[in-house]
Amino acid sequence: MSDHNAPNDGSTGHEWDGIRELTNKPPTWWAWGFYAGLTFVTCYYIIYPSTPMNNKVQAFVNGITGQEVFVHGHTKGIMGLLHINDYYEGENWTQAEIDNLKAKGYNELKIKAGDRKYLDAWTAVNEMRDDVHEIESVRAKYMEKVKTMTADEIIADDEMRQFVLGRTRVIFGDNCAACHQSGGQGVLNKTDPGNSFPNLTDDDWLFGGWTDKIIETITDGRQAEMPAKGGNEDLTSADIDKLATFIHDGLSTGDAVLNDDGELVKGADNPTFAAANELFQETCAACHSANGKGANLNGDYDTGSANFTDTIWRFGGSLATIKQTITEGRKSEMPTWGGRLDPTTIKMLAVRVHEFGGGQPKPADE
Ligand code: HEC
Ligand code: HEC
């Protein structure tokens, strides 16, 4: 219960069940916090747009959703009066746009031709619009330059190279990463080797790793086929075992080395290698080259046949997978992007692929 006593004891005289209300001043730190807060709010109110005054109803089209949004006017604040934004200055409503909105039923629109398109004040949205506008005008300048340069010129110019690498991260992610992974490292699918995708970051190329060839690969796509048994029906399973061992234990480890004429300069004393090399030169060398280094390294860049003398595998380098590749063959396709992506985008992607790390210089004889 509350009791009214003579307040001579530092209390207000109110007491509830033994709990008294004192007249102590609030702590100084608290009081300062309170005044600081009050000052901040007052300044904020003056500087930024605040009170909705319904003095003008404006419509603008939301650039992201494409929907028309109607916004009530409000006090402009100092920021608005000083015209801190400039992007919207350049964009005014045209009569055609207003007629168009009216035709859609927005008859109460109070805007007239020549009014600014966006709220005539500082707003966070206007500030963002300014920033985006600035970035886009910088970007447009770079893009104009990209159009006139070759991929090699872009690579040689560090600033342009950085710009293109930045611009293509998302484009590569959207179009290429599904197969080649976002870092371009590809996939070696152990359980389903036919469903592997080549690594674009190493210097092992099926179709050539300089910019002209990469552009050609992306624009026209590629179809490479390793025919079953290399196209030689007479190959027995014992022959295939020998060839697989030759590739697995010999060519890829360096225990067997072939010269450009297809002669074993190392490993000739191993009877399996010697016998396998006869089959190899007869059936496989036409595509994989007499030295086993694959077409790309031997000047025929378009068959896409693999190099056996490195330890990089397109489908997998286990003995079982090599046997399966020879027995059943492999067929794979890089899709065609010409027509889906414009030539400038393809050129920029070629720069990205080249700069993954494995890009080659253009050979002297090309
Ligand atoms: C549907 C899967 C798929 C997509 C998507 C794809 N690729 Fe490929 N790409 C492949 C396959 C498969 C190969 C190998 C072709 C072959 O061996 O016949 C390949 C090969 C390549 C090569 C040649 C590599 C070499 O060693 O010569 C380049 C370069 C390449 N792709 C770039 C790209 C770029 C850039 C994109 C995006 C615009 C892309 N790819 C999208 C599947 C794909
Ligand atoms: C008509 C051309 C052609 C002939 C002949 C040919 N190959 Fe191939 N081979 C290819 C191509 C092209 C590829 C790569 C396929 C791809 O990337 O889609 C390939 C890939 C391979 C691979 C997979 C290598 C890896 O990195 O995973 C092996 C193994 C292979 N060939 C072995 C042989 C053997 C052994 C012979 C002979 C019996 C032979 N090839 C004959 C064209 C040929």
C-alpha cells in the first residue's frame, strides 16, 4: 500500500510494501548520454530527409523489380537542399512515360514532364544510384577499350588484364563452372570416367593453349573421339593389356621413352614395352603421335588426343581405366558458345582461361 509521509528522508514519500521511491539525481554518465542522444537526433532530423509531408507524390520505377513505386514527399533535410546527389539530376520524367503510366491506371499521378525522376532529396537509394552510375561509367570506358584490343594485348596490359579477370569471374561461373568448376580445375570422375571434364589450369592442352586456339575452342566447341580399340578391330584383349601397361608403367612414368620416329630410346629391353610399341605405332600413333605426346604437342591441334608422357589424365590413369578407355573408346563434347556469347565476352573468357596459369604463347610456326 502507498503511504503519504512527510518526505524528509530523501524519498518522494511514496512507499509500496516497504519499497520507497528516492529523489536521487540520475548518474552523471547517464545524463550525458541522454543529452548526447538528444543532440544527435536533432541534428539527424535537420540533415537527413525526415517528416513525411505529403507535399508531392512521386512515382519511380524500381530498377531491380521493374515495378512502379509511389513515394510520398518529405522534408528534404540539408542533404537534399545542398543537392548532394547528382545522378537523378540527369533523369527527368518525359510526357511519354507519364502517359504510359496513366494508361496503366495511375491517373492520380501528380508528376509532370520535366520533374525529376527520383525523389528530390538525399536518400540512401539515390546515393546508391550515384555510386552505381559512377562505377558504370568507369566500366563502360574499360569495355570500349576491351573491344578494340586482342586477347594477347589485354594479357600484356596489367590494368586491362585485371579488369577482364574481375569481369569474367561471374560469366565463367554461370557458363563454364558447371563442367570445369569455378576455379577451372575440371573433374576427374573416378566412378564414371567418361563424365570427366578437363582441367583448364594446367599447361596440358588437348586443343592448344594459346589465345587464338582457346577462342576457337569456346566459339566453335570441340568434339573429340577416342575410337574403341583405336579403330583396330583386330586388337585382342591381350594386346590391350600390353598397350595399357605400356602407357601406365612406361610412357607416363618415363621408364619407356619414344623419340619422334617412334623408336624406344628407353625401355627397349622390356619385352612387353617392345611388343606394345609395335601395336602402338601401328594403331595409336596416327592420333597420339609416334612419340606418344599427343596431337597438340605435335602440331595437329584439332584431334584433341591425349599426351601419355605426362601424369595428367583426361579420363583417369589407373590401369583399369586406361584399359576401359582403349576397349570401349571415349567420346566427349565441349559445347559451342558462338552465338550464345558475343565475341567480346568469348575473348574475355579466353583471357581468363589463359590466365588460369597454363596458358601457352603462340608457337612461332602458327
Ligand atoms: C557441358 C559441359 C561443359 C561446359 C558447360 C563447358 N565445357 Fe569446356 N569442355 C568440356 C569438355 C567435355 C571438354 C573436352 C572436350 C573433349 O575432350 O572433347 C572441354 C574443353 C574445353 C577447353 C579445351 C581444353 C584443352 O585442353 O584444350 C576449353 C578451353 C574449354 N573447354 C573452355 C570452356 C569455357 C570457357 C566454357 C564456358 C564458356 C566451357 N568450357 C564450358 C565441357 C564443357
Ligand atoms: C582416331 C584418333 C585416335 C586413335 C587412333 C587412338 N586414340 Fe586414344 N584418344 C584419342 C582422343 C581424341 C582422345 C581424347 C578424347 C577426349 O578428350 O575426349 C584419346 C584418349 C586416349 C586415352 C585417355 C588418356 C587420358 O588422359 O585419360 C587413352 C588411354 C588412349 N587414348 C589410348 C589409345 C590407344 C592405346 C590407342 C591405340 C590402340 C589409341 N588411343 C588410338 C584419339 C585416338
